[in-house]
Amino acid sequence: MKSYTKSHELYQRAKLSLAGGVSSQFRLSERPHPLFYEKAEGARIWDVDGNEYLDFTLSQGPMILGHSHPAVLQAVRSAIAQGQLYAAQHVAELELAETLTRVIPCAELVRFSLTGSEAVQAALRLARAYTGKQRFIKFEGHYHGWFDNVAFSISPSRLEAGPPGSPCPVPWTEGIPPEAKDDVIVLPWNCLDLLCDALRKHASETAAIITEPVMCNNGCVPPEPGFLEQLREACTEYGILLIFDEIITGFRLAIGGAQSYFNVVPDLALFGKAMANGFPISAVVGRREIMELFANGRCIHAGTMNAHNASVAAALATIDELNGNSVTLYPRLFQLGEDLRSGLKDAAETIGHEVLIQGIGPVFHFGFTSAKCVSDYRGTLSYDQQKYVRFCDIMREHGVRLIGRGLWYVSAAHAQGDIEQCLRAAREAFEQMR
């Protein structure tokens, strides 16, 4: 058994000064308690007790090149030697914006922020200003940040969620104003009939549809064939803006994101996480005529830390690595993801566990269920979460770090040997759980 003595002591100390001992609610779910880490390199991370882990959490997704990538670190060192924060325009910011307009299909103009949650708010504000309408449509199980107006129906129980054909907007947490639900229309993911019904009723008051192109945060559920295309057509028909939340899929499914992968171009899109390989930055990108509302002052977007020197340098270096090696890097990422998914499925089923693994390329979800396919959020409620928690516990003891909700990430730093190491650990875990 691994020792977590130092982490435990630090966690007890942290609870005296940090609310809950953490700075993000998701970290509270780590077992056996929130762990403290001191080093990460490539596909591995070490905690303060000296335990080494093969890492498939990738810091909840950003580390697409792996931890401590030399080119990214060098770019950041050079940038901060020149200045840490200008709170004014600088050449690297311009170069990054020009790069995004070249590689992302919908990106005619760009604005930078720090986090995905902020970028979502900027996009929704733009949509309201451009259309003159107030409400927006989101889908059950999709996550668009923690701010009040979008924190609905992220992970409701089946009872809370209401009728499948008419979902209730379920607040994610206490403290959300009751009136916030008035602006959001919640629909099931992948259901065109209900979407069309909702648009016929509410198009005149709906500014935007916001969606993850792949429902990564719950089950990593891909869009049904034609679903994104129909979203695009419906938004055009009804004068509604289509917003792709590509905070996870951006730079991961393709250099131009899911919109490149699926060949469906939204009006606005949000990028973050993998864009700067671990440094805080996000971007709102979109059609010129919409983004010009920022330029002419009709719609305000601000932030002292926006286009922070270090983050911009990290993003430029990350995209340069991804773009310069895209011919080999993305096929390799997809192949590693496929090898890992098929290996996990074969190992689990050989030992007698019913599992479902869904996703695209280097991002997927693994869970224990008898379901053969999950196409919406309510389908993800069939997963045996307690069994998966037990699996994660055993994998951690075997030196593999996983996200407790079942989402897996593969990075460019992972090698075939890492996949084989993970599968050996998984086979042992499945045996222990039999």
C-alpha cells in the first residue's frame, strides 16, 4: 500500500486556511483525500510522499503536450524576462490572435480571457447584444463553467431532471438566484425532435444555443450523425447564434478543434485548456460582424490579466508544437487513445465486467454499465459510479492517476509503453474487483 502521510498532514493544515482545504470543489473528490503534488514531467506526476503516477488526468485536460514541456517552458521564461504583465497590447498577443484566425475555421476575430468560465460569459453577452434576445438553450449534462446563469442541469438526478421531453433547469448548487433559470432552456443532448419543438416555441426570445460539440464532461458522448449539422441549419434558419464550447475539444480533436473534425462551423467558439498546455488563458473567437460589437463598444469585455505575457507565450509555443507536428502527432494521439480504449474493454470483458467506453481520439469516458451505448445525459446515470471509484482506488495503488468521474486524457508525452503499463495495472484491478 502506498503511503500518503505527508499529503494527509498538509491537507489537515490546508483546511485551517483554505475552505475545505482546496481551491476548486472538484479537488475534494480525490481519494483517499486531496493529495499534494510536487513535480510533474512528461506523462508522470509525483506527490509529496514520493509516489509516482502515470497520469491520465492531465490536470483536468490542459497538458496536451505533457507536463513541463521544454519548448513551452523556454517560451515562458523568455517572455517573463521581458516583463510579466503589461496590461496593454504586445506583439505576442497579436501573433497568437493571427495564429488562431489561421487554424480555427470560425475565428475571424479573437478576444482573450483567463478561464473558460469567463469566455462563456463573454460569448453569451455577445449573443444577446447581437440578436437583441435574452434566452439561450443548453443541453443536459453539458458544463459551461461555474457562473450562475449557466450552472443548470449539469449533473441532476433522474428525479430532479423532470420529464425526458421537458427537462427542468436544475441548479447545480445553492446560492444561485431563482430567477437565473428564466433565461435558460434545457434540452436533452442528441434529440433533434425536441430541439425543433423548442425552437418553434422559443426562437423569438432565444439568442444562442451553446453546446459542447462532444459531451465530454458527462460520458464523453459524441454527437449523433447529423446532429451538429442540424444545429447549424436550425440556428441559421431562426436567427440564433451557435456557440461551440471547445474548452476541452479545442486543439485536442484537431488543430482547429471539433469544428474542424466534424466540419461544422459555429458562429462563436470558446477555447482554453489545451491551448497553452497548463497556463491560464481562454479565447472567444467568431464571425467578424459579431465580434465587432466588442470593437465598437456596444458590448463590453475587459480584464486586467487578459493576454497575460506568460500565458500568451505558452499558447504560441503549444500551438506551434501541435501545428508543426500535426501530420504525425494527431494520428499518433488517436492511435494511442484507440489502443488504450480497446485494451481496457478487452481486459474488463475477459474478466467478466460489463463496461462502456465512449469518446473520440485522445479523450474518452470509461464506466461500468450494461448499456451498449449512451447518447444523452440520462443514459450516463446507468454507470455504476461506486464501482468506478473502487477501480480508481486500485489503479492509484498501482501507480496510475485517473479522474474520478471517468474521463481519460491522452497526451503527446504518452508512449506505447505507458499504454501497456496502464493496461497491466487495469487487468490487475479488474481481477481484484471480480
